[in-house]
Amino acid sequence: MNLLRSEMRRALHRRAIRVLIGLGLLGCVIAGSIAFFTSQSMTLAELRSEEGHPALLVEWWNPERNDGMLAVAMFFLVLGGLFGGATVAGAEWRAGTITTVLTWEPRRGRLHAARCASSAILAFVISAAVQILFLLSFVPAVAANGSAAGADRAFWLELVATVVRTSALTAAAALLAVSLATAARNTAFAVIAVFAWLVVVENLVRGLKPSLAAWLWGENLGTVMTWAQLEDVDFTRGPLLALTTLACYCAIVVVLGTMSFTRRDIGSAG
């Protein structure tokens, strides 16, 4: 636990992590201001005719459309988790301080496990906090110009489930990035590898082997994000199966990252 807390403190002291948190908070302020000022000039009927306006509480997340204001936060938070996790692991190699850390904690497997766990925990907590602040920024627009009609118990349960789901995906992105950056000893590699795989490799697979689309990261991420079967696809894949698939993929990458860290020579690191 001491090692875990130490890794969490070290991660929070990194400038890049503080910048990412600051950008998240700035985004909340901007989104709340836009929602408030745009709703001032609109009647309630106009707000209801404009799909997705945050001045209507039920538009924060609409389970029928599998969409809402949280979908905007979801994308940026997962992206932030990816950048944050890559920074936590990659900066250690860039600064050349990994050998110093191993002098204090020579058990590499234990150190890597603590770093992975701390990154995932921080990503989950920060993601949940930013989402709550993001939604709270819309409260003035709802109170002054909008409506909370339709926000029943089922709505709140769906909203909480979406916040938890987004936080879990952010944690998974951070965990994946930590493992990739550790294996490559580089922050940029983790980010570039993920984007290259999602944008280039998976698009090639979709074009050349459409039957494999159900096993791709993108399709499974989309299913888990919306927690519903994807439309306009030629396969059937439920959210639980998609979540299990992503968990298995992440586990494989984490194991490979751990093996690389525990077996490779790091005497020349930095």
C-alpha cells in the first residue's frame, strides 16, 4: 500500500497530469457557460425541439438514443486516460530516473503492478470527478432556463451507470498506455501505437475481413460506451461480451508489458 500511495503521489506531481486535469476543468467551465447563455434566448419548447441541449436534464444521457452530453465527455476522458497513462510510464524512462526508483524498490514486478494500479485508480477517480463537475456546470442552465421534467429514478440510475462505465474505460485506457509505454520505454509510442491500430490497422481489417469486425477494439469500445448493440453492423455482440473482450485484450497487453519490464536490461535506461 505504501508503494501504491507513493506511485499515486508521483503521478499527481507530474506536470502533464496536472495540465490534463486543468484542461478537464476548463472544459467544464466552457461547456456550462455555453449551455447557460445559449439557453437564455430559447423557450422551453425550442429547447425540447433542439435535440441534446443540456438545459434539459434528461438530455444529459438518453438511454433510448444511447447518447447525450456525457458522450462528449466520454471521448475526451478516455483520450485523457491514454495520454496520462503514457506520460506516467514514459516520463520515467525519458528522465532516466527508473534506475533510481528500482534502487528503492528492486522488485520490478511489484513496482510495475503498483504503477499500473495507481494509474488505473487515479484515472477512474479523476474521470468520475470531472464528469460530476461537467454535469454540475449545466445546473444553472437547467434551473434558470431549462427543465428537469422526466428525470425519474430510472434516469438517475442510467446516468450513474454511464459515469461509472466511462470512468472504467478511462482507467482501462490508462492501464493500456502504461503497459505500452513501459514496454517501449517511450511516451509517444504508446499514443501513436493505439491511434495507428485503431485508425489504420482496424480499418484495413474492416475492409479486407469484415467477418472479424466483431473482435476489433473499435466495435467493442462503441458497444461498451453506449451499452447497447451497435446498429448498422452485420454481427450481434452484447455489452457484456464486448466488455469481456476488451478486458481480455487489456490483460494480454498488461502481461506483455510486465514481462518486458521484468526481463529486459535497464542498466542503460535514460
